Amino acid sequence: MDTRGRITKDGIRIYEDADFEGMRKAGRLAAEILDRIAPHVQPGAATADIDRLVEEMVNEAGATSATIGYKGYQHATCISINHVVCHGIPSDKRLKDGDILNIDVTVIVDGWFGDTSRMYVAGKLPRKAERLIEVTHEALMRGIEAVKPGNTFGDIGHAIQSYVEANRMSVVRDFCGHGLGLVFHAPPNVLHYGRPGTGPVLEEGMFFTIEPMVNLGRPETKVLADDWTAVTRDRSLSAQFEHSIGVTATGVEIFTLSPAGKFYPTWD
């Protein structure tokens, strides 16, 4: 149970300066693992094998996977391919040339949760998919730019939504970012759409994820019979990027930056 800091009237925990270091360590490990997995994302690779490699990396680091055993889930990653929006389950299915996929990893280091996801491509990146990924990545960064004390969560959502829709794509409404720290999920729900000036006010010491899911088609999703996998209803491609961040006195700190500079699939 997390008892640090104080709780705002909106139920959001405010952490202390010393707590930032715990989040840095957890976020860095999660990002390092996603850096190291990049060369294994190739046509012909099975997502279950990628998941096993991630689990080995987590264990080698002396950390814990937050997702293994979470609500019955049994994998160290969620791997969401093409029209899968989020929570795709690793399997023996093999990647094909041109597949795009999101790999989502959450680790626990000394009790702190580091949660991040990014897009990858197996083989050659199709132009239509590349444009979707570009817009999704930029939407995340515009959302992060809106984070500073005195702004609101509605400002974050508006920054994301307005950019995505200006590019004639859609923001998924059915899933959102979340608070984290010494727990996996906590208030607030971080919506990726909204109106400026609405929602709780940002304060120094808030920790949460921003993780927009963007569809080439319509925003509607459905969850498959496995109770995890969410897909686009119109079968359009979907992309997602996620960072864990903390609100500082002057703005924002990103805990899950890629140490190797590989957060975007075309970055060397």
C-alpha cells in the first residue's frame, strides 16, 4: 500500500522530491529493456519469444514484472500488432514483413513502477503506417509539453486530441493513462482528449503515464473473447506510445526516455 506524500481533493497522490529517484531507476530499466529488444523484432519472430526475452531481461536486472500475475495475466509484455489497440497477448504467431507493433513493459524496481511502450516495425515500414506512427509520437510529445504546475489534465488531452484530429486520425477514448508510483494504477485517469482548463490541476510531485492510442480510422474499439485484446472496430491500423512522467516545479521529467535513443522505430 502506498502511503507517501499527500492526497489531493481529486484523489491524486503528491510525491516528495526524494521519490523522483525511485521512478528514474524503474523508468530507465523499462526503457533499456525496450532498447535491447529492438533487434529481435523481425519478420518471422514469434511474439511469445520476444516476451520470453523481456522476462529474462527483467529477471537478470533483479527486478519484477508488474504484469505477470496481474489480474491473471501471465506475460511480461503486451504486444499489440497492426489493428490491435492495446493489451495484445504474446503468442506463437509470427510477425510478417511490414507489421507494426506496440510493445508495453512495466517493471518494479525497489517497489517503484516503470511503465512504457513504443512502436516497432518488422521489416520495411509501410508509408501509411509510418504516418500513423509519426502522428502518434508527436501527439504524445505535445501532451507532455502541456505538463506543468497550474495546467490541467484537460490541457494534456486537448493538446493530443487537437493534433491527432488535425491530421485526420482519431484518438481512442476507451483507454487512458493513469497515476503510478509505488502502485501500478492509481488516480488520475489521464484522458487523451479534452477541453483546455478542465479536470484536476497539475501539481509538482504527481506521477502518471501519458499513452495515447491513435487510429487511422474511427476511434471505436472492442475487446475480444480473451478479455484482454482490444482491437479497432473498423480494423484500421492503431499505434501507441507511452511515457511515465513526473510533474516538476517548472514542468515535467520523463522517466522512461530511451537511453539508446531508440524510442521511435526509425531512430538509429
